[in-house]
Amino acid sequence: MMTVNEVITIDNMIEKIASLLPRHYRFVTMTAVDVDTHFDLYYHFDLDYELTTLLLKLDKGAKLPSISGICPPALVVENEIQDLFGIVVSGLNLDYRDHFLLATDAPARPFCRVPGVSVSIVETEKTGGEK
Amino acid sequence: MSMVIPFGPQHPVLPEPIQLRLSLQEERVTSALPVLGYIHRGLEKLAEEKDFQQDAYLVERVCGICSFIHSMCYCQGIEELMDLKVPPRAQYLRVVWSELHRMHSHLLATGLLADAFGFENLFMQLWRTREHVMDAMEYTTGARIMLGSCCIGGVRKDINEEQKKFVLDKLNTVEKDLKVLLPVLLEDYSVKKRLVGIGMLDQLTARERGAVGPTARGSGLAMDHRMTGYCAYGELGFEPVVENGCDSYARTQVRAGELLQSIDLVRRALDRLPDSELKVPFKGNPPAGEVVIRAEQPRGEVFYFLKSSGKDKLDRLRVRTPTFANLSPLLAMLTGCTLPDVAVIILSVDPCVSCTER
């Protein structure tokens, strides 16, 4: 079973993640789960084959601070989460504006359980770049 | 003069569609921007619509190259959720098919690399050798890629004495071929000219960028998930192949070493194949909970996150494939290289785009 090592908040997440990286923790990936009332965002790191998982409970509609500034490989995962869940990620080093994986005519935020009430990203649908 | 060149999605050296928008200053790449989404299929979403047993077939179709390891990794996750103990024979058979997959994938990758730097004869020879591995898979499972032999609780098919002999004969043929081909791949002057010092990825950058598989091991990181001893790897004994060159040549050396290592692993697994049931029966749905399972694919570590709420359908299935992890290191390698080296560098990472996009 997966163990959540620590529950983090928007306020302390950058500090907590930044403290892992100098200790040679490798960024594995992030996992987003829509649990209807909010999003669970898991940050997975590896050290000597041991997985460390940090959990962020993100309210629907809240912006997610990007960690791509301190952890470059997170950039593609954050863009993917922005595409699929409609979570607005702020401070991305490179923002694909909801068209990292999805084509311009694809359904928006397909992984949201209740489309339309999850987040307000109407403006990004209109401004997305072309594939 | 600066310009932006779209490299792909349709390009002679790219086996699958991905675009890299290359910013160039004269012939030198100053930055690369990946553009994905040409073959995004939404398999993670589809997995939430199928029941957990159908998902074992579905995840096998995430990738058309390392399909068996996807289904094995997923099954291991469900087995952990349901607390199922897989019989020893099934564990050994999983190693056999995993390593056969690794061999055919590495032969495919090195063949494509040879094609990228213009050595077409070597490309054809490597792919001809790959056919023997495909034959071994076909003879033992009835399929060449989508084996369908892994199931929750064990494996669906056995390997009998006649099949074992066939596989061992094929391995002898492959080993004989590799004794001729690998020296060409690793020693030929023109090959070295195209690979040595090209696509540098130092160890620190590889770690910071989250590189996995031969991409990480070619940069001196002794990182291979088989070291955790899943399936029967713990009993068979295993040491990762590591090179310190940090370039395209080092990554090719790692794959060459792993080809021979896989032959050895399959032989030892078949030799020690224990007698037992092939799978354990189970009833009901996976209990509520979350599990993370990782395994070593030909391109590196694959990551599965499964969340169950006790129903027949999973709440969430998340796959992070090795090529997805190697995207960031690839961009680091491309920055500063010259345009003719771009194709070689991309193929030295052995990208699998359908895996990446799912």
C-alpha cells in the first residue's frame, strides 16, 4: 500500500519539496485524483528505491503553485495535469495553456469527475495555442 | 542567423510522431520545445470505465513494444491491493517474458539508432536478430508483442519442455549474432564518430532532471528497479549495467550490455523454473486503498498508481512511463548540439511516444 509521508499545504509545499532535492531525492512524478470535493495531488520522490509521497489537498478553483522552478522535470507533469484536470498551475516555466496533450478540439479537462463545476478556466480554453 | 525548425512529427528517423521545435543559431540548437498530443488516446480515463480485470488487457496496449511489462506492473499492483501471493513458477515466467521484451526492444532501438546515423546494413542485421526473439515469444504465448500471458494472480500460460528448448535455441542464435554485431555497433570508427561525445548528460543533470533507464545508467547512475528484487529478480541475482561516458555512445553501451544480460537472465530463469501452480484464484473486487507499483522497462522505470474504492472499477489509474521521465533530460541534451546530431540524440534515448501520451 502507498504511504503518504506528509500532508503539505499550498503555503509550505515549495519549501518542503525544495528541502528534499539537495538530499538527492529524485522527482518521480505527480498524480492528480479528483475526489469530487477537492483534488488530491501526490508528489512522488525516490531515494534508493524508497518512495516518498507528499499529499496536497487542493480546493477546486484554487491555483496550484508550480514547482517547475525548483524541479524542472515537474514541468511536463504540471502541464499534463492542467490539461486533463483543468487545475490552473501558476508560475509554470513554460505554459502550454491546456494544449500539452489535448488538441484544440478535444473536450476540455476530461479527467474531472463533474465537468463544469471543477474550476473556472473558461479564458484558457479560448487562448490555447494551436497544436 | 536564428530560426525555428519544426523537427517532426513526421520525420524519417522518428518511429512515432513527436515534434520538437528547435530554436537554432546557425547550426546550433539553443533550445528545444516538445509538442505532444498527436497520439493521445486517454487510456487512463478509459481504465476508469473498464473493470479491474479488463484493465489488465487495456494497459498492455499502452505500449506496442514493452506491453508485457505494463500488464505485469498493473497486475502486481492489484495483487498488492488484494494481498495475493503469486506462485513461484509464475514469478519466473514473468521474468522470462519481461527479459524477452527487453531484448526485442533494445534490438529495435539500436537498429533505429543505426538507421539514424546512416548504417542501414547494421539496422537490418539487428532487426533480423530481433525476429528470433519475436519467434521465441510467439512460440511460448502465441503472440509476438501483445502476449496477453500475464493475469492477476499469476500467468495465463506455461512454458513446457519443448518450448523451453525452442527458446534456448533462439537465445543461442541471438547470442551468436550479437557476437558479430555488437563489436560493429561499439567499435566501428564511423559509429563512434556519430555517438561519442554527442548528447552529453552529466550525472548531476541526469539526477536533477529525473532520468531513468539506460539514459540514467549511461550517465553513471546505478539505478535499475530490478535491484528491488520484484518477481524472481531477487533470487536470480542482478547487477545493473552502468557506463560513465554520459553520451549517446554510453547509452548504446548500456543497451548492448543489457542484451547479453537478458540472455543470461532468461537462461537462468528457465533453468531454475520451479514447479507450482500458475496463478492463485481470487474472488471479489480489490479493497479500497491506494498502491504505487514500479518496474523496470527497457526504457527505464515505469510507475503505476492505482486507487480503488472497493468497486469493480478503479477510481484512478495513473501511468508514468519512462519516456515521459526522459523528456526533460532529452531537452537538456539537445541544448547546445548541432542540427545533424538531433536525430541521433533523440534515438539514443529510445523514445516511445505512444507510451508517453497514453
